[in-house]
Amino acid sequence: MITVTKGFGLTLYASDLGDARQMALGEKGTLFVGSYKSGTIQALVDSNNDGRVDKRYVVAKGLEYPEALAYYKGDLYVAEQERILRFNDVESRLRRQGRGKEVYDRLPAKANKSRRAMRFGPDGRLYVAIGAPCNVCEPQAPFGSIIAIDIDTGNSEQIATGIRTVSGFDWSPIDNKLWFADSGRDWMGDRLPPDEINRIDSTGAHYGFPYIHATSVLEPAYEKPKGLKVDLPEFELPAHVAPTGLQFYRGNVFPEKYQQQMFVAENGSWNRSSKIGYQVTMLTVEENKVTKRQTVVSFLDGEFPVARPYALIMAPDGAMYISDDLKGNIYRLYYKGDGADESE
């Protein structure tokens, strides 16, 4: 049982994708899907525009944890281990894609717990979130930070530090401020610490990890260095919901109250006495403040997760794609407009 809020519908866009993680959308509507375990990048095409994929291609295989990817000016960028690869003119070469060209080679060696995400920013630089390689530790840079890379020169800048696990971030369509979701540490109980929604107001700001979790939860293992200024979260999510995806809705198909608002994929808890998360929520942002959180899609049927939403991305027609790393599905969230409750 999947519950969808009034007026919306949910369909299965693609299936059997393995551990479907992050996504990127090409100019021609091709949806690229990265994985963590399988080492493949898949390209999905809906050639007859009926809302379901009818062609799929393997862009690359045998890669090391290629979960983070980004599309920019015809090319697909993929992070694997210590480097970033570029697949040139990717949508024109789906059948016979060549090997990716290395364009950056200074990422830290992949660690089991370190998650990554990539997106091109409004300034044309490639932003890469590099999670901490631990549950709690003092990570060595660039672990635990967000960096911005000039692909042409190879120069990079540290945009944020003191983060733990960031796999979803996006820029506000109102003022181009960068917002990101950060998952809190484990093993502090069912209710601590809250997961976070943060905004970057100044380049290089520190967001607390590992010294302060959320707004005020002190870490017993590490004392905050004297003089360290910490930027506190803009909004606290319940502990263990695991916000892995973040996307502002820039379309005009959803009703006005959803437009230019923040959607969050909550991947769901794994070490909590009762399950929480496993849903897509919308956070209403007014004058740079989060004022409301509401569930749009719930994949949790009692204590049984039907899916684990991982990433979100806008579809060309104004719908929203949702990746599921539990069963390897991509769902398509669309607005029907009839105002009826839907369970599918």
C-alpha cells in the first residue's frame, strides 16, 4: 500500500534497476540512474511519452560505487572512487557509449560510510558533497565537506564543512541559496539526534559535525574547539528519517502551494525500534524559513516499507521522478487534479 496525497498520482516509471540511487536528466529527456553496489550507470528512455520507460541502455559498467552523477551541457559526469569521469555527448551515444574521460582526480578514496552527491550549480561549477567516512569522527578534509570544482581548470573551493552524510542538495529558485539535507549520527536512541536541513549563507561555514548534532545535541566523544562558529540547521527533521534527496519544485504543473517549494526524500530508518521515514515530504519555505512539513507520498505500510525513496528529480513534463534503492524502481509523481485520495 502506497499512500499519495490528494490530487496526486503515482506510477511505476521503471523497474529492475538494482540499487537505484541518484539521477540526472538529459536535455532530450533521458533519465540517467547511478548505483552504489552494481557499478553501473543506466540510461532510461520513454520514447513514446506514455509515462513508462520502453528503452534502457547501460552507459557504463564495472565502475567503483558510481552513485553520484550530474548532467551538464550534453555531458554526463560520474564520481567513482578518487576521480570524476565525463561521458561526452552522452544522449547521442546511448547505444555505443565510449569510456569516460577523467576530468578530476583529487577525490578522497571511497570509504564504506562516505556518501557522495553531485550537481552543477548556477555558477557552472560542479558541486560535490563528500560525506564523513564514519558514524562519528573528526573527518580529514575533504571528507565531511561540500566542494565546488571548476571542471575547466581543476580548481576547487570548500563551500561547507562540518557535515556528516549529505546526498541531497539543491539551490533555491528564489535566491539561488544552496540548501542541503544532512543525516545525523546513529546509536543515540530513537529520538536523537534530529536530521537536518541546512542553508549555506557564507562560503566555508561549519555545520557542527561531529561536535554538535542538529541544533543543540552535544557529542560526548568530541568537544567543540574554542572559537569554532557553527551554523545551526534551518529545520530539524525527526531522527532517523534519513533525508537522502532534496529537490526544489520548479515546474508549474503542481498546484501553486507546491511551486518553488522543497521536496525531501526520506530514505527511512534502519536501527530504530519502530520504522520512520520511507516517504517524500514537502517543506514549505517562506522568506528563507521552513514553516511547514507535510507528507506527499508514503511508502510505509505499517511497519512494512514498500520502497525506500532515495533521490528526486524534475521530469520534463513537470512531474517528479523518485528513485527507490530498496527494489530498484523509479516512480513518477504527477498531479491529477481531481482531489481524490490515492492508494496504489
